[in-house]
Amino acid sequence: MRIYNKKIHWLDIVLLLALAAAFAFIWYRIDGALNYKWRWEIIPNYIVRWNPDKQAWVANLLLQGVITTIRVSIYASILALILGVILGIARCSKNLAIRMLARTYLEVLRNIPPVVVIFIFYFFLSEQLVTAFNIEDWARAIARQEDNQAWEFFFGDMRRFPQLVSGVVVLALFESAFVGEIVRAGIQSIGKGQHEAAQSIGMTKIDQMRFIVLPQALKKVVPPMANQFIAIIKDSSIISLISVQELTFKTVELVASTRAIFEAWITTALFYFAICFTLSMLFRKLENNNVPHP
Amino acid sequence: MSTDTTMIEATNLDKYYGKFQALKNINLSVDQGERVVICGPSGSGKSTLIRCINGLENHNAGKLVVDGIEVFEGSKDIRRLRQEVGMVFQQFNLFPHLSVLENLTIGPIRVRKKSKTEAEANARKYLERVHIPEQADKFPSQLSGGQQQRVAIARSLCMETRIMLFDEPTSALDPEMINEVLEVMVDLAESGGMTMVCVTHEMGFARRVADTMVFMDEGEIIESSPPEHFFTNPETERCQAFLKQILVH
């Protein structure tokens, strides 16, 4: 076992001082050389603002963005999990054609930058789908209704619904490739004996997968899967490029109108950090509480 | 010779792993209710043979008929066959994510389409039979090796199969646990009716329950005879040498 120092050594102090000096230098450059005027005081108003008409505090740009980011991430995670499980199973299939299809899908998505995938998907597929299913008109109709609170709660501004759908779908497609690999690793970690035991009591292939292999496999891959969900939250910033009004998009808007570049982006970074770090701590805690049987 | 009561009939069975021939021209006939013990040095093809019987391995040549169903690669009837053939593995292969009771009922519920209450009542009956009714709600990892193997036996019993295959059921156990498993197996054998094929090195057990002893070496059946004859008067030298080896202690 490795022994870790618990006390601060003089080298640590030197290191910390050097770091502090580096930060101080950067600060000096921004503050002094760039002649940047800090206006932190305007930021809180863009998180929540007082609405005099409703006589209540309402979410402003940044918090709206946070909420959309959370929405998009949840839906994309669920969809990516479903697609990923299917993909993972397909990757372990006996059938060559199915394996090849799954492999192709995976390699295509894994070897193209997400931004490119998103643009291709958005301009070539999403437009067609939205038109084909008449999603735009349908969403507008709901947006015009009086009592659409339930819809708004789940999907935000319904006039923006087509973008939300595109964003969620494209993010899920992209992440499903990685989820699929995690699921495949889980499935392949289940020993031959389990398959044989299930076979020898006469189970069908589907039942073997459903009742014996998948439950064990998914339990094993909880830690990497949790990481992947956190990655989805971070990656969701990319879909700002197709006008999904999530946190990054809103920050760009905010910067454009106020020019508070550093304040806005630092605040946004803190939001992302808070969400992801909280989740990561939460998953770690769950893992420790849920120590599997050896 | 095949008769109405033949449960397992292997004719000129060959099995290859690449170039290596694991089974050479195996001829074996097991009657209904017959208890066959297969022994032989490791690598002699005992496990391969028993795994061919429920289609976990596929033979390359020859004919194998089990309970009236022909076994061959890609057979559509293989699942129907497996429902009639129970298997107990060396490594138990219990389902670790399911409780003992769920391990026992998943087959009856999912394969035999029994109701949950019926399957559970049945499972408790068989747990009683393997002397661990109190462990029903535990998980496999909470049990000792001997208890796990008895759960595995009960799992096969729950399927109420006509044939039971045992693939070295005591080889992975600590010595002090071997007897509790053998006791259960003797009890099963003596209650009669069930066709048993057992690969084991437990010669005391073999002597007590076997109707037929089969000795295999290098993929061939060298000798096949009733135990009284087999143990006192083995015909071939290889068999004599093997018996001397394992009975000397």
C-alpha cells in the first residue's frame, strides 16, 4: 500500500506560492493591462430577477439556461441509456450482420467530432423529421393553449420544442455510442458459467439476457455509467450551436448584451461545476453505500 | 441397443477442438433410471461428453439421442431437450444477483410458466430436500461452497427433469464440505426414478450408487461395467493403474 503524506511539507508551500503568483500575474494582466472593469454586481440579476407584474422572483437568462441544461441532460441520458443498451447487446450478438451494423454506428460516431455530428444531424435529419412529424405546428398549438403548465414544466417554452427535441436526440445518439461500449464491457464481463447455467435450465436467449446477464452487467457498470452521465451534462453545451437555449447559449446571449465576458463565463463555469461535482459526489456515495456482494 | 427405456444413446460420437480430438468414437447407452458414474484422468473427455448430452458442446460426428430428441448443432429442439436435462456444474454457477429462492424459481417461472406461488412452494420443498430450507432468502455469496452446490442441485431439481447430469460436483469444494453434497446426491440416487450421469472422482459415492461405471481415457471409453466388477476386477491396465492411483490414499 502507498503511504500518503498528511502533513504539509516545505516543498508544498513553495508550490502553492508559485501557483498563487501565477494567478496573481494573470489577475494583474486582466485587471491592469487589459483595463477590464469588473461588474460582478450585475450577474445576480441575470440569475433571478424580480418581476413586478407577477410580484415574484423569476428565473432570468442564466437560471433558465441551467434548467434547460438539466432537462436536456436528463432526457438525453434516458434516451442514450436505452439506445446504448440495445447497441451493447447488438455488439455481443452472434449474428455477424447485427454486430457489423452496431460496430459501424459506433465507429462513425466515435471518430467524428461531436460538433460535426450535431451539424450534420441537425441540418440533414432533424429538419426532415420535424417537418415529417409536424412537430413544429403541434408544439405551437400547445404553446398557444392557456393551461400548458405541465408541458412547460417538462419541455420549457413550447415554441422552442423542435430545437429541444433535435438537441436531445442528437446528444443521445452521440452519447449512446459510449454507453453502448460500457454496456458491452459489462455484458462480456459476465462469465461463461452464467450463460451455461441459464441455458441448461432451458431459458431462451432473450430471457438469458433479460434475467441473468443484463441485470448483472448493468450493476457492474454503474461507476463508468455515472461518469458518462456527467459527460452528457458537459457535452450538452455543444447543442447551443443549434440554438437550444441551454446554459452555454444563454451565456453567449448574456455576454453579447452586457459585455461582461469574464463574469458571465466564470459564473457559467461555476454552475456546470456545481452540477457535475454534486452528481459525482452523489454517485460516489451511492456506490459506497451499495457495496455489492462479493 | 436402443430400447423403449433408453434415455441417452450415443453412437460413434466424435468431438474435436480444432485438431485435438476430445471424444473418440464414443458409444454409450443409458437406460431410464440408470445411474452412471464416469471417471478417468483429467483431460480424458469426461466433461466434454457430459456437456454434449445437453448440447452445451456440439459433437462433430456420430449420433446422440437424449430422451427421444436428437442433439445436433443448431437443433431447434435443444431448448425442449434442456428442459428435460438438469445440469450441476463444478463451479455451481448460481445466479449471484438473485436470492436462493429466486435462483430456484426463475426456471420454473420463466421456462415452465408456473405461477410464482407454485414455484416458490416447490422450491421450498426441494430446499428441504437438500437440507437448507433456512437459507431461502440469502444470496449465493452468503453461503458456503457446499451450501451453494446444494442450492445448484435444488435448482436443477426444481425443473423436475428426467435426467440429471453432474459435472464434477464436488471438485471445487473444500474437503469438509464434500460429504454434505454427496449425501444429497446419494439420497437422490436412492430415491430412484431419475436417470443420473455423474462425472466424479468420489469412488465411495460411485460404489454406493452407480449401476454402471464408465472409465474414460484420452477421449475414449476404455471400460464400462457394473461397479462390483469394475472395482474388484478391472479389465484394462489403464483402468487398473487409474484405480490404484485414486484408491491408494
